[in-house]
Amino acid sequence: MRSFASTLPLVLLPAALVAQAVPAPVEARVVAAVAQAWRVEPETVRLAWGRIAGQVAEDAELRLVGRGTDGWFAVVFTPGGGAGRVRAGIATRGPVAARPLPVGTRLTDEDVKSEERIEWGPPTPDGPWPAAGWLVRRALAAGEPVGPPAVVAPPVVAAGDPVRLTWRQGSVAVSLDGVALHAAGLGQPLRVRIEGRPSRLEATVTGPGAARLGT
């Protein structure tokens, strides 16, 4: 199903669209609105404008439409009734390939470097930083982001290993023991069998012989 923002050119905007520069004060207000919606610092927000219908005055008020799940928002300006689309992202530093990495490569420290990039869309939780020994499962070009599922951690739990499962909520913690049904690496999902229970539990590996229940 298309989002409201993705159908904007078909619904809100007339056929005669003109590409125009958005006044700096207006862009600053869009940045502030995105930062508030995503609860991030304004200086980390980056914008890429689509085409806009109508003229946008420097003192124009604005309203963002949509959730920006894929980075895209519709923007409605008043007065004047101008409208357009903008894509928002977060500037962040992350691991990228320092050279082309073929499938089957075991990472070394020289294969990965830190580089600033833009992640289009709302911020996502940081995963574990790829380290030496991680396995490349999809070929990566130099400069491509390095992380799951293209690159996965080496297993720290093997099939049949005992696993201590932990569930926490606030100050309450519950632990139980189970058996891993397959191999998994740090941060990867793991299915665990509990003695005397027909169902299998889903957990996330947190270390050798340890996994977390829930998010």
C-alpha cells in the first residue's frame, strides 16, 4: 500500500511543477519540525527536496504530513497553499567497506572504516559494530555500509548449546535455561527449546551461552 506522502505528486500537486530553492529560514523550520518528530538533534537532520508547487515565502508557515517512515514527508505551506515533498535523513557515522569485499570474506580490521553517511528515514537502534572475523554473505562495494544481513557475526552459540535466557523490565529480571536449536552470532535471533515446554522461544544472542527475551 502506498503511503500518503508517496502519492503526493498524484493527489496534491498540479501537473505544472517547478523546481525551486526553498528559503533558508523555511528549511530551518522544516529541520526543526523533523527533529522534533524524530526526537533527534536538529544538526543531525539532512534534507533532500522534491519539486514544489507554488512559491514559498521566507515567512511561510508549514505543516508536515506523514510519518516519514521511509524518509519522505509532504509539506504544506501557508499562506499561499504551496505544497511539496521532502526527504529527511540522519547524518551518522557508521562502518563502511574500505575495499570491495567478496562473498565469503572474513573481515579484518583493515576491511572496515568509519565514514559519515546519511540514513534516510527515522533513526534506528545501533547494532553491534562489525569486527574482525565477521563473515561477508553478500558482496559489498567499497564505501557500502557494513552490517547485517550482508555481514554477520561469527556464531557464539552452537546448536545444542545450553543458553541462559534473561527477560528484564525495569528492575524486574527473570532467567531460565534452555537449549539452542541452531547456531547464532552476537545480536542475531535464536530459537531456544525449554525442557518440558512444547513451544520454542525466540531470543536475541547477547554473548556466549546468553540471550535476551523481548526487545
